[in-house]
Amino acid sequence: MPQRLLIVYSTQTGRTRQLAEAARAGARAASGDIEIELRPALQAGVDDLMACNGLIVATPENFGYMSGAVKDFLDRTYYPCEGKRLGLPYALLVSAGNDGSGAVRAIERIATGYGFKAVAEPLIAVGEPTPQHLLQAHETGQLLAAGLAFGVF
């Protein structure tokens, strides 16, 4: 059975979607038999989280926090998945208007509760995503997919 990478995102301006799509392109560029699922946070659920072997969360920074849609996804999946996703490799992409630190702290705290394992430093893209931000998101997707394909994670 192929490994599955789930990319959950929320966007209003399209900036966060750019990061999520760059991560998906990077995952596709990695070698190995990886299924990649790009899902809006409000459409992702327990079945998606339980079926994945790796997770990328992409969120805008809203009022110094993650988006409501990403928080909703995490809220809806936490108790049904509690204790069942220990060690799940994950990475975080934040499209920020300020510094993104509040969104990162909140998601890292929740990820700790889930028992997820961060496999990359959070990417914080302040303002319009630059080519460097998109390259970093691409590399994040590539890292997760390659790590899954080769059994590193």
C-alpha cells in the first residue's frame, strides 16, 4: 500500500494555497510511491487524518493565530484520533501578515497533544509569498514525501 501525504490548508487571499500547492508539487517531485491529498481544512476530517502517513498543515495567520478552518479541522479530529496518530510526521506552512509566531505556537501546542512529530522547521511567509517561500514550501513537500517513501519517518 502506498504511503499517503495529507496537505490540509485554509486560504482566503490565495497566499496559503500557493504554499500548499508548492508543497504538493515538491511531494510529487520526490521519488517513491506516494499518494498526495490536498484538502481544504473544512473538507478534511477524521478519515483523512487516519489514512495519512504524513501531514502538512498550511494556514494563514488570522489575528495572530491559525485560521478558524484549520482550528476546526484540528478540533473535529482530535478526540476521534487521540492516541492513534502518535509520531505522525508533520510540517507547518504559515502565510503571515505579522510574524506568524502565534499561529506556529498554537499549532505546535496542539500537535504535541496529538503526539505528532515535527520533521521540518515551520515556514513563515510574511506578505505575498516570494519565490524563496515557494521554494521552501516545495522542499518541505519533497522532504516529507521522500521521508515517507524511504521509510525515514
